[in-house]
Amino acid sequence: MEGTFQLGPDNGRLLLRTGRSGLGRRAGHDLTIEATRWSASVTAREPLEESSAEVAVEVDGLEVREGTGGALPLSDGDRADITKNLRKILDTGRYPQITFVSTAVGDDAVEGDLTIMGRTKPVRIRAALDGDRVRGGATVTQSRWGIKPYSAFFGALRLADDVEIEFDLTLPV
């Protein structure tokens, strides 16, 4: 399948999954956060190495979808607080987007530059094409981009430094 494809939320899901650490981890939640406003341009070529991808995620479009674990179920108030903290930590006023630009495409991975809060670091993203579907993900360690993972209760409850990113997309035909 060759061509250039413009993708967005109508083509699939882009999810972030967080975990907990610290002595108070039983009180917190493992979160599933969905990027509701994003766009991608994917150019598929033969040979595959000539393909490329660019992705932009609007940080204000990150929405908490699910919270598992924890002492109490995740409430709407909790969701609002988490969203507020997320926007504060990622400084959306100064850095409204997270971007990815590929530098190399292979059979099972895409390498590229991920920019978060103005800092660009190389990442490797697992990717698999199955017909018109592309699935994959990566682990992003927040501290690599200068992000201090959220903590509460004087550090007893902390968000784990690693965030799992997953995507499941359908290419338009």
C-alpha cells in the first residue's frame, strides 16, 4: 500500500497508559489517557525504508478515559484534577503540542525524534502493518524530557516514570 495518508482520531486511537509507584501506590490509579486531537501524515513507499511519518498531538486534547486500581473508583472530580495537573506539568501554555518526526522506517519499528516541552530526543516505536491497520507503541520515560512525574502525599504516591504509548490505526484506502 503506497501513498500519503492524512490521519487523525477518526482513523483510530492513540492512548497513553500510566502506572503508579511509591508507598502510597494502592491509593492511586493506573490511567488510560486518550489523545482526542492529533494529526499524522504517513508516506508509505517501496522500499519501506523510504517511508516516513509525522505526528502532532494537541496536549489540551489529552483526556482521562479510565482509571484502574486505587482505593476508590475514579470520579469525575478526579478526572478533572488529573487533567488540570497534566496540563500544568506539560506547560501547555508554552508547549501546546507533542510532535514526532520519523528518521528511519523498518519492518517492525519506526525511529524518530519525539519533542515534548521543547526537548527533542530519539525514540524507537514498535509498529506492525497488517493490511490497512497499523498497530504499535513505545515506552516514554518522562524524566528523559525533563518531566518530573506527578507525586502526591509528600511523594508517597508517584506516577511511574515510564508511560506506555499505544496506537491502533486504520489507513484510509
